[in-house]
Amino acid sequence: MAREFDIVVFGASGFTGQYVALCVAKRARELKTPLKWAIAGRSKVKLQDTAEWIQKQVEVEKIPIVIADVFDSPALEAMCKSTAILLNCTGPYAYFGEPVLKACIEVGTHHLDLAGEVQFILEMLVKHDKAAKAKDCIVVSAVGYDSLPTELSVLFAESQFPSNGSISTAEVFMGMDVQHGHATTYECIVLMSNPAHFKATNRLAKQLPAPAASSLLSKSWFGYDSRLGKAYFRFMGADMHLVGLSNPRVETVVYYYMNNLLFVVAFAIFGLLLATFGQFEYGRQLMIRYPRLFTAGAFSHEGPSPSQLNAGSFTTHCFAKGFQDKTKAGEGTPHDWQVQVRVDGPEPGYVATPILMVEAALCIWRGEVKARGVLSPGAAFRGTSLIKALETQGIAFTAVKSAQLP
């Protein structure tokens, strides 16, 4: 069935959504095949402001506007029916995500979002995978900085093994250099501190295929990595769950590393506040209400300035081990091959994330994604041109080492 649009950006008047829409506008001008796209949300006035903001930066005559609200089922259904692919930028997804995702599946529309909330991601997989497959839908969460660079770093590392080799373990270290973040991102972090979130996540994880779980990796909660010369702590976001689903035979651990001692101290203080206030509903709401206070100005409702966005960057490292001949792999057999790769990109939240989301959508638009259902990013984009596409948009993938272990 022909659709009015190829891509609709829902939540385009929000802070992240406007940058996603801007990225779509830029890419649409570069493509040889015409791309039909629109912006959507509940406020016509705010969407018109977004359209004008985009038109000041990109030469585009008219940007179609679709009015839809998460809590207006007929309007939501009409929006989803109008497009082949929906880019859902309306977080926090724990509050607003499921009605949109479900509406897309019901009308056979592909759905991408930027969710980082583990419980939401796993719950959508458990609840809606079968329906998405029946409707021939591609549904993928976490296609922004959380968790696409992590997923792609493991896929890229795997590609650096000998042609008959196999990857067995992957240690991923995420790091960023940013000055400021938006309150919606911060709110998602605070919501995940709810003890009920951890219980639900554990319950949902048990309903999914178990990831590789041997003792080849130390999986410490915090420490110092001599290869990077950085302190790190175990990352509690969605990345480790998703990489495990995408690569069930690869034992994986994901860490976040810090660039200096000041970050170590700041994260320790914020972690203590989160552990204290996050235990109770009133405490979480207090943290959400005053992001500047609880983060010493690192997050606010205004978000980062253009100069702060230009100054930001991220780097993801992946250290993988395995075998140069997969026929020799087996339990107790020592690894004989090592690979190190890195992924470098611009400011992660509002520069890299739109690039990641839009290029993922264009992969689907070009018909490269063959799998159907509610998928992890790695499972969805394995074997596509996504890495090559991202390299043309300023995200670099570098093979640092691919060699026999001593």
C-alpha cells in the first residue's frame, strides 16, 4: 500500500526531535531518489516554529505537518497510516512509547525510537515481537547514541576477524566529551533508578534468549583500564542487554569510561544522589523537577547551546577476542586472535543521535533490513550498509588492531 510519506518525525517540536527533523531535511536534499517526509506532533504552532527553524538552515520550500497526540488514538492511527517509517522522538518512552509503537504495528508501519530505558525496550520485545512479524514490521529501539555505536562497534570488530574466524568476547568502553544535556534525557536516567524498574527488567530478561555467560571476562563494576588509561564503571543502560540479544554467542560487557578525575568525582556524587532519591517516587519527582540542582548545571530544560553542541564528541572502544579458525573454537580452548576498534563521532546526544537515527531509517527505506519483528539494533542492521553510510556523515570506524594473540 502506497503511503503519503516515506518518513515522519514524531515529536519534531521537542529538543531532540527538531534536530532529527533537521537531519532528515539535510539528507533529503542530498539523496538522488526523492524522499517524502513530514514532521508531526500535537502542537501546530510549535511544529510551524520547527519548520521555520529548519528552513533557515536548509533550502526546503514546504514542510508538511501532521497533527497527532499519544493520547488521541484516531489521530495517532492516522499519522502512522500516512508513513512507511515513523521516527518516534517522544520520550520518556516509559511514559509515551508504547501507544505509538503499538499503533505503528497495527497499521504495518516501521518504527524507530531513541529509547534508553531497559525495561521499556525489553517489554516491547516480549509483548509485540509476534505481532510485528505478523504485520511485516521492523521495530527497533535505541537507535541513537544509546545504543547504536555500541552495537555497531561489536559488528565492526567481528568484521575484522579472519574470514574463517569467529568472535568470542567483546569489551566495550563508551566515553564522551560533552558540556550539557537536555532535561528529557536526564529524566529517563532518573526514572530507571526506580527499584521496580530493576525488578521488571530482570523478569523480562528471563523471558528472552539468555546471552553468552561464561567467565572469560571479569565484568567488574568499576576499575581502571591500562589500555585506555581511563577509570571506568559498568554501564547500566540498555547496551549490554541489546548486544547480548544481537550476538547471543558473544560474551559482552559494556563500560563507561571517564576522561578525568573531576568526572569520576561528579559521577560518584550523582550516583549517590540517584541511589538515595531514586528509591522513592517523591525523590525521583524532586530530581526530575530540578535537573540543574541535582546535576550542578549539567542538565537543564534549555538543553545545550549551539557552541556546546559543536564542542562535543564521543569515542567508543571495543576490544574483542576469538579465533582465527572457528572450527577450532570450543569450551576451554584459549583465544588466539584479538581485535581492537574504535568509533568516533560528534556530540552524542543531539548531533550524532539524529545522524544515527536517520541513517538507520534510510537503510530501512532502501530495503536493506530483511528481518522483521521487534529487533535489537545489531540484529536489524547486520549485513546492511549502515556503517558505510555513517562514515559519510562524520562518524568514523577505525580498525586499530587485528592480530594473533601472543
